[in-house]
Amino acid sequence: MELERTYHFKKTLEKKERFAPGHRLCAGCGAGIAVRGVLRALNEEDRAVIGNATGCLEVSSFLYPYTAYEDSYIHTAFESAGASLSGVEAAYNALKRKGKVKDTVKFITFGGDGGTYDIGFQSLSGAMERGHDLTYVCYDNEAYMNTGIQRSSSTPRFASATTSPAGSVVPGKKQNKKNLTDIIAAHNVPYVAQTTFIGNFRDLYTKARKAIYTPGATFLNVMAPCPRGWEYPAEMLPEICRLAVETCVWPLFEVENGVWRLSYEPKKKLPVEEYLRMQGRFRHMFKPGNEWMIEAAQKSVDENWEKLLAKCLG
Amino acid sequence: MNYNDRLSGNEAIAFAMKQIDPDVMAAFPITPSTEIPQYFAQYVANGEVNTEYVPVESEHSSMSACIGAQAAGARAVTATSSAGLALMYEMMYVASSSRLPITLACVNRALTGPININNDHSDSMGIRDAGWIQIYAENNQEAYDNFLQAMPIGEHPDVRLPVMICQDGFITSHALENITLLDTESVKAFVGEYNPENYLLKKENPLAIGPYDLGCHYMEHKIQQAESMKFAKERILEVAAEFEKISGRKYGLFEEYQMEDAEVALVLIGSSAGTAKAAVEELREQGVKAGLIKIRVFRPFPAEEIAEALKNVKAVAIMDKAESFSAQGGPLFAEVRSALYDLESRPKAVGYVYGLGGRDITPQHFQGVYGRLLDIAKGGDLGPVYTHLGQRG
């Protein structure tokens, strides 16, 4: 299908909400924003089945007997979102062939970084490799927030988490963040993109539409900050997202049929320090004597940015 | 029209699946059940079925995909053994608590530690409390017949529980036997269409599955599952009666062999029943009143019926093909001995664990057990109630 080239912010916001108010996510949480933003990209006449890995989003949006979803929804377990939605999509194909289902149904599943980068990585990889016609959306808040801010393979180096706390000997998490978007791109699926909440949501909306309406398995990685784990005041969420992009900590890009494309290039790349300073999880990096941590973080961001530029321009 | 063919147990299950033509099959290979998805994938490749085949990357995902498919409104099947079933463990509970009548062909194999590919029942016994109906087969014919009965049992609106159809790895799964098959038209008419009331893809009424239950609802949901499992016993017998009409083969919750006047009896599960029957025959020729109960349905457990069948027996040996490491016998022993408790006068009961990791069991072994039961029946010493049988030394 031909997707519109122009984005109308007001018209988009006027679309009927598919993620209803009344869910129990925290104020200033990125997960709910990700779900609302992605579901807004559905054509209003299309039905959807929403999948979900266990996590904050699941326990806050489907407490029996209340569901926040206007569409059908399935949660099975922490590590099974990719496989469960594969089964739903397979059932759709079978029932459509038999004439038992006639209209268009889209399949979108949400998982946090725990359910996506770590415990659900295998079932996600399987679903991508098999090429089911579905979209997997990771709302990446860089730790296991639902169980109380434990480190994940998505937690950036130096971040203090409850299983990688900063102490007098260990400076927070020792390892760099896993580059999952690249790993999924290496599955050679037709569409992979990285986005977050920027300005008028144009980036999230257009990428979600491409992901949902590109036939085959597609993947969206959405940086979705967590006020408890990252330690910021709820109202600072847009500013944190903006700085993540302007410092190139979280670059916006897409990989469409193997072609890498940068969605946004900061006019002046800001120092990573500005992004780190806003968050309590990096507090220890600003203590005297720990300057090397900020330098190391900057070096890592620079290296990743150069690699990305090479892929996008090369 | 019934007709005869020579099929292995795995072929019989794959053929039953082909006749049923389910909407979705999701499976991952593991010995000795591997042939089932292999045969089925060939049916798909040849266009002989209309099924979506999902070649998943693990058994955890095969059960997850079956849950998604069945929840979406489709009929989903899978097959596995041993470590594969163990990897599904978490999702087995999700399937049963979501009330999704998935059908799983379990080809019983020992659980790893050490790795062993041969038959015992430690895999399905380990998962006996996951809320699945469990039906066991003695031979290839029963494996085929049980699989055809699974969906009419599990999909009944008052049951809505997943069903596991078990057979003994290699002993029946890989051995060829002459069995009688039903024609596909009769199978389709017997099994019927899957028409759930609510499902994810239903246009008129979106459905949410897999909630977070707080303390105020969780227990009620579990009791609903438990009540359905109680009702399942009745449904299993109804379906067996319907099946007898089209096949001429009679099934119950368990088979009673030479039990009318039995003074000593064995209770066991699966292919060992054939071996035990040979022992019973020989003893009967010597005038010994030996009998046998072969469990077909382990979940729901037919406790009252077993107590009734054993009430006139003087001594009974309950034979487990699985260790439970309870230090006092296997799971079947625990269930059967508990079932006997309400009888006014109870038979003496002993338990044996045998056949682990494919260890052979012979008619001579069983004759030895009957010999001990005869001693006990005559007032001899009961001896240790929990022992092993068939080990070296």
C-alpha cells in the first residue's frame, strides 16, 4: 500500500484511541506513549491483535477484568511474545484461507528490553527469521523495571541498576549496551527502525506505519524512558528523549530492504554529558575522580555513531 | 469404512493429524517424537493438508505458538518428548489456564540427567499437575484412537482443557503394528469443526487473553479449571462411547484385564501392559487368580473407579515407570494408594519403580511381583512398600 507522504499532527491525534485511558502505568513512563503512538499508525478500519511480553506494560494494562486495549490482546509469558504472535498470525492465515476470517487484521506485539533483548530474544529471533507478517515493538527502558530496575543487556555502561549498583569499587554496569536494532537488521527482515518520542511524533508515526504495513516481519526499537529507573521528574521525559537524539546516544534511523537511512542528523552533536546529567542513574559519574567514565561514555557513543554513519552513507 | 494398515506409533499419530487437518501445527524435533512433525511437514509440502505449519526454534515456542493459534480461534497441535516437554513446562500452565484445548502428542522418554533417549514416563509425570488431560496408550492402535478422541474431549464447552496423548517412546512410537484405521470422512465427522464461542480474531467481540490476576480473582479461576477437570471424566466416557459406535473399539478410564475374580493385581501405565498380560495368562493357566489394571486416563484421575475395581483384591502392586524422588514411591503409587483409603476393607498395596531410561521389563519380572503379592495375600510380611524392579545386581 502507498503510505501518505505528509504527516498531519492534529489529524493524527484526532484518530480514535486504541489504548484507552485508565491503565496503571506511572506518570512520565514511556511505555504507554509508545503503545499509543504505534497503535495510532493503524488504519482506523483495520483490526489488530496486540501481543505483549510480561512486564510493566502487561501488568498495568490488563488487570483482570479490565483491559486498556480496544483491540484483541494476548499475553502469554515473559519470553514468548514473538512465538505467541507467530501462532496468532499462523491461525489468521489458516482461517482466512478457509473463509472463516474475511477482513484485514494486523499483528503488533510489545515487549520491554527484558522481554526483547534478553529472555525473549530467542523467540523474537525465531519470529523474525520465519518471516511472519507481524511487527515487534520493543519499548526499551534499559532495565528490568517491572521487577525493580535490574540491569539488562540493554542497560548502558555505568548506569546504576539494582543488580549492577554503583559502589565504591564497581562503577555501575560494566558492559556496554547490546545493539539489538543491528542484530535484528542482520535477520534481513524488510523493515527495522529505531525511534523515540520527538517533537510532533512524526518519526514514531511514520516508522510505525511502515513497520505495520510492510508485509513480513518488522521491528521497531523505541527508546521509552522510565522515571523510576532513570530517576528524572516525570515532566522531563520529552527533554531526555530530545537529548538522547541530539547527543547521538539514540540515533534515529531505519533499515528498509537492507538500505540503511539516517532519519535525523543533529546540526551540532551535543556532548553526552548533557544527556547523562539529567538522570539519577548516572549520578556517580559526576563525582570528582570519575571524569574518565564520562570520557569513556562519550568515546562509545562516538564510535557507534561513526559506525552508523558509515552504514547509512556507505 | 475401517481398513487395516501397518504403521508405527509416530506414523499413526501423524496420520490421525492428517485426517483431522488442524489449522496450525507448531513443533520442534526431539527424539523419539521427531517423526511426527517430519511426516506432517511432508503432508504440508505435498498439499495433503490445509494446515499452517510453524517450524519454531524451540519447544517453548511451539507451545507458545499453539497458545497464540488456539486463542486466535484455530485448532492447534504439537508433538514432543522428554526435555522438549520440560522446556514447555511454563507454557503448559498458560495453555490450560487460558482454557485452550490444544492437543499434544507426547512420545514418552526419560528426562535428562544423564541424557537418555529411551522410554519411561518421567516427562509426562513431571507435568501431571499442569492442568492437562492425560491419556496413555498401550499400543499403536490405542495411540491412534486416543488422538482422534482428544479434540471432542478437550473442546467440549464444559471442558475446554488441553489434552496430552501419550505413548511409549520407541516401544510403540517406532515399532510397526497392524492397526485399523478409520476413513478420513468418518474421522472428520467424529472430530467435527472447532467453533469456540470467543477468540482473538472474532470480529464482533475483541477478546483479551492472559491477564494479571490479583488475589481477588486468581483462586476463582483455578477452581473453574478444577471443576472442568472433574467434568472431563464424564466427557471422556461419552466420547469413548461415541468412538465405539464408529470403530467397534471400546475404551474406558482404564482397562480391567482378568479382574472379575482377581485376588492379586497390578496397576500400571502404557506398553508394559502387554508384557504383564502375558504374565497374567501364564499365572491363570497355573490357577492363580491374577489380574491387571491398565490406566488409560491419568488426568483426571479415576480414583473412585479404581477403588471399586480393586475392592475385592487382597494385594496389589502399583508400578511406576517414573521416579518421583519422594522417597516413598512413584506418582501412580501415591494416587492409587490414596484412592484405596476410602474402602471399608483395603487391599495391601506395594509400589515398584521400574523401566527407567528404557530398562527392559519381562513377564518373569511381573511373575515375581505376583509371587510376592500371593505371599502378602496369604498373610505374609508386606515388606518394603517402595522398591525398584529390573535393576542390575
